[in-house]
Amino acid sequence: MPHRLAAAVGGYGERLAERYLREQGMVILERNWRCRHGEVDIVALDGSCLVVCEVKTRRSLTFGGPVQAVTFRKLARLRGLAAAWMQEQERLGRRVSVADLRVDVVGVTRPPVGPCVIEHLRGVG
């Protein structure tokens, strides 16, 4: 898949995931937050729990579902990125009160025909 198409599909999935998470009652704090260690697709609050969320989007299940593409290594990196995000908030003087941290994965499948399918795995990392 050419890079532009992959980026467009990924962006579409992230917008759907953001809307879905808002509908679940989460407050979206950031999208596509980056630092020198990597990127977090979505940073959100679920009550007093900070959620870092990886979003994977696929147009077919030929190579497995989107959530299957998230490795243990990626989940470990997301935990480190959550800590980096919190440090940046402190450095910027922003107060974010959290009681817990959770890593979620949202998989979006956008088949050529029919509706999108969203799969939300909570607390995977």
C-alpha cells in the first residue's frame, strides 16, 4: 500500500477511534502526541485513569485483524511514552490528576463493502 494511502487509512481509523472513545465517555487529551521516543495515537482520560491508546486500521483481514498487529514490544513502548507524556505535562505546568494508567488498543476494520468494525481492547499492556 503506498504511503499516502496508508496514512489516509490510518487517519480515518484514528478519527473513528476518537469518536468511539468519546462516545464511551472518555475525554480526549491529545491525538498523535510525539516525542523523541515515539508516538501515541490517542491520550485520554477514562474517569481518573490515564489511557494511552494505539489505533490500528485495516482494510481487510487478509493478514489478520488490526489488533493482532500490536506487539508486546509496542505495548511496552506505550507505557514508557505514557510516562514521557506525564513528565511533559509537569514540565509545562499542566496539572493532570490520574489514579491509574491503562494501555488500550482500538482496531478498526474498514472493509470495501459494509460498515466499519471497531474492536476495543482495554488494559492490554
